[in-house]
Amino acid sequence: MPKINKPTKIIILFTTLIAIVIFVIVIYFNSIYTDRIFPNVFINNEDYSGLTKEEAFFKLENKIKNVYQDDFAFTYEDDIFKTIVLETGIVIDINKTINSAFSYGHHENILQSLKEQTGLINKNKNLQVKIIIDEKKLESYIQKELSEIETPPKNFGYNYANEKFTPTVPESGIIINRSKLKKDIIENLFELKNDDLKIELVVKEAEVKEDLNNRAFTQANNLLHRKVTLKYNSDEFEIQKEDLALWIKFDAIDNDDNKNKRILGIMSDDEKIKDYLLIFIVPQVNREPVNAQLEYENKKVEVFSLSYEGVSLEIEKSRDEICADVFKKENYEELEIETELGSGYPEPSSVSISNIEIPLITKKIQPEITIESIDNMGITALLATGESNFYGSPRNRIHNITVGASKFHGILIGPEDEFSFNKVLGKVGAKQGYLPELVIKKGVTTPEYGGGLCQVSTTAFRAAVSTGLEITERKNHAYPVKYYNPQGTDATIYPPHPDLRFKNNTPAYILIQTRIKGNKLYFDFYGSDDKRKVVLTGPYIYDKKTSGAMKATWTQEVYDKDGELEFKEIFYSNYKSPALYPRGTPL
């Protein structure tokens, strides 16, 4: 065995010592940094040495907070589109970034860990933040916020008019360079910046410039020969060819014969189908729920009108069902119709027509008030009555008061609910049974359908104030009207505004009943007696002029059962001279 000379021994000893030192350092590092990021590990030139995952997470989160919250802008020529990073769908993945920093030097592979750890002894490791790209969200943002500067290309297709499909000319478009836009956003994030970014536009050619073998044209004509019927219970709605043609959208689809070249195909135009349902089907299917209406007699609530369920068309679900059933391939590929381009379609007798029947999807809407819920309403007492006198009213005005008052008979107001006079009243016109009578409108007193309804709103206002309800909207008439004496206690309405609104601040439902005796209209409010005390002061007339102009105040004070003042409201009225509102032209 040859002898090892002295220099070699020294080298071996020195190498062994270095190995031992490195081993000791590695063991030390691993014992100290078992749950921490190793020294000299940086993220975006920021030192994260010695931090736990949680500490590093919060440090990076605070670092990028301003990047997320501060505005930046996309610019194109003179257009500026302000946004925030989160809206674009391109964001920093904090968890993935921190895991990357922590995993540096922490591997199951010991040799890899050793290599990375020893490399950190005299050299920093700078990592970049990790990025998440939500392509769908980015495209959605572009379509919603930036599409106005784009001119999308137009594929070859067909328009339907005069009972035939005619071809359209394909056109190239100018669109946003999405790859550059994405790259610029990512570079901003890598540098933790919010710099404004310039938008670049590029030309995009139409994907489809012809209808290969008139395939899509034939398919569209085939589909028009199907009899499509929408069904709801016993009602049937047959779709006319003109409407069915609008449901067909020509667009590029994948080509099974050539993956690199797309071809023209047909598909459902979801928005057109949805519009059709909204315009033509909803008015015929939808039905509002009807609450049970009540009478209060002999200190007992009785039902005098039953409740009925409402119906609402499920528009999105019905549309999806139509798309799935109508646009099955067998509905437009089975028929082989010999049709010349642009000639329309052959007579139905020359092809076999199969029906497509689609049940519409609806949902039931339960009424708020049913017979079953009456016992839980807490209606046990007459709370207050509002009264007004319409003596001297002409025939049409009395008729309108009678019709209008009937709208409010049996109405229920839930606890904490806000009552809107105009909402309950609904439309006012000849179809609703009203006659022309005087109203104050646009500076004149003129006949209009429903004239006199302010007698009804005034009476309701008086009942609400007397009950101690909180009035949230009320307006006096432009000038004093004799039917609303005493002045200062009236409430004018004219849908949609002005309105009379008040809040049910009692612990139970309030039942409204209306009645007419002679020349007097009454609003009776029934509910639960919570022992409140209502003190009404006035009305007081002041600043009265010879022209008939005047002002008035009416004060409402509501005390609880212990005599403590709950709230106080002063209703101010400012009436102008009647001479300022001359009689207009009759209807």
C-alpha cells in the first residue's frame, strides 16, 4: 500500500474539515429554520429571511395592498379607462409565492436541499411573485369596459328577411392586442407597480369567409321546418318562422375534417331567445300573487277574499331548455333539403316536419297573506279612523273616489313595512274604471282621469297620523282645496310622485278598511293596541293672504304606554293662491 505524502494528508484533512463545517452549518440551518424561510431569500428584492409562512404572508400582503387598491388606467389615444388590478383577473398568488420562498432549501431530496442551502451562504436568492391569470375574467373585463374601442371582425353569415336567408359579407376587425395587454399587466405586478398602460390595437381577420358546401345555410333552413311550440299548462305558444330565424346565430365552429380551419355553423342566440320570452311569453304567463283580504267585524277578523298563488316564468331556465331542445343536431341535420342559395326554403309539403314541444319552467310565488297566517297577525283592535268630507263633489269626482277607495279596502301592512299609496293604487286611467275630473298639474287645474283621488290619499294620511305611524313622505296641495278642510291635513298624490308613504311602527299587522257614508269617506286602521297615546295639535292657519294663499302646521306627538314621548312630527303646509292655477282645457 503506497504511503500518502504530507501535502496530500493536509488536503484531505482540510477538505474533511470544510465538509464538517458545511455539515454543521447545514444542521444548524435546518434546526434554526425548520419552520422559517432560509437567510438571504428575497421576494421582489425584499428580504424575507427568517420569517414563518404566516409572517411572510402578512408582509407580502401588506406590500401589495396598494397595488390592489390603487387605481391605474388603460389609455388609448384620448380615451382613459380607470380600473383596479383585481377587475382584470390577473393577480398575485400570495400563497404560491410564499410557498415558493419557504420551499427553497426545504426539499425531500437532501442533495437538492443541501445544494440550495450552501448556495445561500454567500449569495442572495431573489424570487419573483407568482401570478394567477383568470382568462375568462380578463376577457369579460375587456368586453365590458374596453370593447368600445374595438371593431370585432364579422364572419360570413346570413340575414333572414322576406322569408329567406341571404348571405352577408365577411369583414376584418380591429381589436385589442390581448397578449400584450396581459404581458403589460403581469410586468406591472412583477414590479409591484400600478403604472398606466397603453392599449395596442391589431387587425383580426374574420375566421370564416365562406359557408363550406352551404352547410350552415342548409342546417338553418332545416331548422325552420320544425314546428316549435312552447307549452305552459294547457296554453301553447307556437313560434313563428320569423321569430325562430332570429333565434339562429351563425358563427365559427370547429371543423372535424380540419382542426386548423374553422367553419360556419349554427347555434342558439341566447339573448334573442331571452328577449322573446320577456316580450311575448312573460305577459301571458306571469301572474302576481293575491293576498287574502280581510274584514273586521264584531271584534273579529273575517276572510272575505281568498289568497291565490302567483306564477313567474323562470326565464334563464326556460331559455336554456329551449336552446337544448331546439338546437339538437338531429333537428337540423336529418332533413336533406335541396335549396338554392338565397331561394328561401321549399314548401313544407316537400319535407317531413316533426314537432318540438318545450315545457316552460315556472315557479310559484306565495302570497304574503293567507288564511293560515291570519291568526298570527295580532289584529285585535280599532286603532284610529281618518275622515274627510267630499260634499259638493261632481258626479265624476265621487265615482273616482269610490273606485280609488276600494283599492285600499282589506290592505295589510306588516310590522316595520313601509306603505306606498301609489304602489297600492297602481295605474290610473280609463281601463282602470276612472273618469275625467279636475287635478292640479303643471301650473293649471285641468280634467284628467282619476281626478279626486287626493280625497282618498288625504283620508289615509289623517288615519295614519291619528294611529301614530311614522310619515315618511307627504306633500300638501299647491293651493287650498275646500274638500280637504281643515287645511294643513291634506296629502296630494300623482303617480309616481308625489306619493304618500308611512311606516307601520306598531308590533302587529295593520288592516285597512275603507267605507263611504253619505258624503264622507272613512279609513279605519285595525291592529294591535300597544297602549300608545297620540296627541294631535292644530291644524293652525297663519300668514293668510287675501289672495287665498296661506300656511298651516299640524303637530303629531306619540307617547308610549309609560307616557314617554317617542317622537314628534310637525307637518308644514304652504298653499299658494288658487288664482295662480287657472282652469285648463277639458279632456
